[in-house]
Amino acid sequence: MLNDTPYDILSVVTQYLPVPDVEKLSGVSRRLRSAVGLDARFGGVRFYKHDSGMKRLCEILGRNDVANSVRRLTIEPWLVQPRTKGYVSRSENIWNHINALFNPKYMEQQAQRRVQKRVNKDIKRVSNAIQRLENLQEYHVLYDERSPTYHRQLFEAFLSPTLNTFAPKLTKLTIKVPFELLPHLSYVQLPQLLDLDVYLCTGNAQMEDIKQALDGFWVFLHNLRALEHLGVSATSSSHYLDLSYFSKRWGTFPHLKSFGLCIPFDGGLLSSPEDLYKHVLEPHAGTLEKLRLSTTCCAVPRGSLPPDCHFWIQRILKSSLDTRFPRLREVELALRPLKANLVDLHTFLALRAPTLEKLCLTDRALYYKELTELFDCLCPPSALPRRQNDVLENLCIKVDTLSAESLALIAARFPGLKTLGLTFADIVGGGSEPARYNKQKLTSFAQSLRRYSTAAFATWGLRNIKICEGPPSFPWIRDLEKIFLECFPPPLSVGEFPPLAK
């Protein structure tokens, strides 16, 4: 049967199977092992440390069939430690002592030379291996900003030279490198690049140094005329960065469909959200289909922040209320600050509801009353007289407690929903208070859900429920899966996904 199945179909099917399962199938089909099995095992490769595994991977990539299967490459430049020599001869020991008398740093310099030799050897080995990846489409070079040191040579070797190697076919790129290396991109041309995610890691650098270092990066960015997605991220380690200064520098892209911004939730890295909206989002309002405004943790501020800095997401949403986004289909928003007023969010969603197919709200757990108000905005009577939204297909939210009433409300308001993502800390049965014990919770919840199953869920088109990975003290996933499969119409898939809040 497998031998008669076209390769294209096998390739698509194995993309949705775990690698161990594909390896098992490869064991019973030579054709699958030689073709699709390689795609599943080597579709994405990663270099992240100096060890024997890296050497073996480089050797494997020397095979043409393996090299041609690689579509995604991730390089996380590693730290190389000086190798301690196991045996030192008497003559060498004497020579070291003599040199140390004239140069107190002699032994340290020798260790650095050994490190440099190993770094150069790694660069040569990996570079020779990845030059054979003729079908590569995605490249990610990622810097661990938590590391106090790094080998500059690794970044210099795997940034611009590697990008030039893959330039004709590269469609997706993620760059997370020390900011002082970004000028190296100025002469890189990527005519086919569609997706770019860039992380600005500036550390303790002052704004004047950051401005000068990014000049070459703007040259690189403005040459990406085919770009469809731009993601910008900055973390709390960038102490003096102000993204608002660069609002006018991002430029415009005729085909941009997706924009994402992720910064610490206190908004300290974005002094003027209005400028960012005016110069980045508004010029692309006619083409934008996806918008993502998310947050990371913040560091202790080095000075006082303006009182409205924390409301940077609300300020962007408020700035957009007078602008039409005719193609906006997907929105992901972090609900920060956690106790902020949701009026601007409601107004924004009411305007975008007629075209919105996917909505993801993170960080804040919503109560039942807040859910009701949110869904009222997604079903505005002016656009949806029946107070039902048939457009929304994917909803991902965080709720304080999961109840049968909240699920029935979702089913009533969004009959065309295909995928529902849920994050919660507790479940509620028929009463208003959570039950005391786990078995009581599940039994009460199941009984309450069954009462709705015929009227509320019989015609619901839901196909996927994704539950956030909860803490070990709430081992409900498998039990909830049985309850959902019993109460919701088939076919239904129940799975898990990582936490929404970052």
C-alpha cells in the first residue's frame, strides 16, 4: 500500500506525524525510508554546541539525499571551551615555565590560541556541510543573550556569508544576534525573502551607539521588496533601547501582510506607540492581514517611566480606530496591564469583527462577565443582526475558570468556530463555586456539560480543542478529553499546547 502511494501525498501526511512514528513506518517501506523518512528526520537541522553530535551531523549532511531534504536550518552559536591537555612532556613543561617568566599571560594566551583553533575548525566543518543544502528555505541564527560571552567569529561566519550562500531561495529568516553585528547585513540581497523576524539585543548600549550600528540594517531591510511578514522583538536586556526613535526608519513594503511586535509589558522600550502606528501600521492598513502585539517579562526600570507607558497596546489600538483594515483576518493581543480597562479593545474588535477569522488574547484570565462583554463586541448588531459571528474560525483565550456555561456561550455566539484554544486554572460544575475535589470537579463539570450537549452543541462545527498544559496538580487533560468527545459532535480532536502567557 505504501509503495503505491504517491510521494507527494506521503510527504504531506508525514508532516503531521511524530518523528518516531515516521521512523517506524520507514522501517517497513524502503521507499518511505529513502524519501519521506529523510524529509521528516532532516527537514530541519540545528547546530547549537561543540560535541561529537555536531561532527556526526556534518558527516551525514555530506550525503546528497540528506542534504537535499533539509528545508530549515537553525544555528545557535556556541561557546568553545579550551581543551585541557591530558599529558604534558617534561620539555614542554619547562618551556612553558620559561615563557611564563617573561610573559605572565603566556598560559592564558596559549589557551586562547587553542580556543581560536577549535572555533576556526568548527566554522570550517559546519560551513562545508551547510553549503550543500541546495533546497534550504528557512534560516534561523539565534543568540543566547543570557550568555555573558560569545565568539564573534561564529556570528560573522554564519550571518552575512551564509545568507549570501542561500540568498536565491531563502524565504524565511530569523535574526537574533548582538546588535553591533547587524551592519554586516548591509550588502546582503535576499530577493525571495517573505518572512523576517528580527530581535534587537542591545544590552547596556546607549541610544547613540545603537543608532549608528543600525544604519546598515536599514539598508538591508529596505531592499526586501517581496517581504510579507515583519516581526520585531526586543527583550528586557535592552536597557536603553527606544523603538519609537526608529518608527520612521522601518519603511513601507508593498506586499506586507503580517506585522508583529513583542516587547516587555511595561512599554519602556516604546516611548511613543502613536508614532509606531502612524509610520509602520497605518501605511500598511490596506494590505495587513495579521497583527500581533505581544509581551515578555520586564526588568527593573532604570528610571521612572511615564504613567501611560504600560498602556502601549491600548494606545496603538486607539490610534487605529479611524483607519480601515479591510483585509485584517488574524489578531493576537496581550491583555496588559492585567487590570486595565478593556474599552479600547472592545471598540477595536467591534470594528474588525466582520473580517476577523482568528483571535488570540493572552496573559489575562477573563471572568464570565468579561467573556460576555467580549463576545458582544465580536457580534456587533450593526454588522451581525443575529448576534452570531459566523466568520470567526479560531479563538484562543485564557479564562479564570472553565465552565459548561462558558462553552455554551462560545457555541451560541460562534457557530462556525473550527478551533478553540483554552487556558484555565480551574473548572466549575453546575454551581458557581469550584468543586472541592478533583473527581467532584470532573463529575460536576461533565453533568453540567451534558445538559447542554443536545441543544447547544448538536450542530456546532468545532473540530479542534487545544488545552493549555496545566500544572501537575491539575491532571485533567485526559479526563476532559473523554468528556469533550462525549458531549461534542464528531469528528473532534483534543490536544495540548504551550502556555499563552509569556
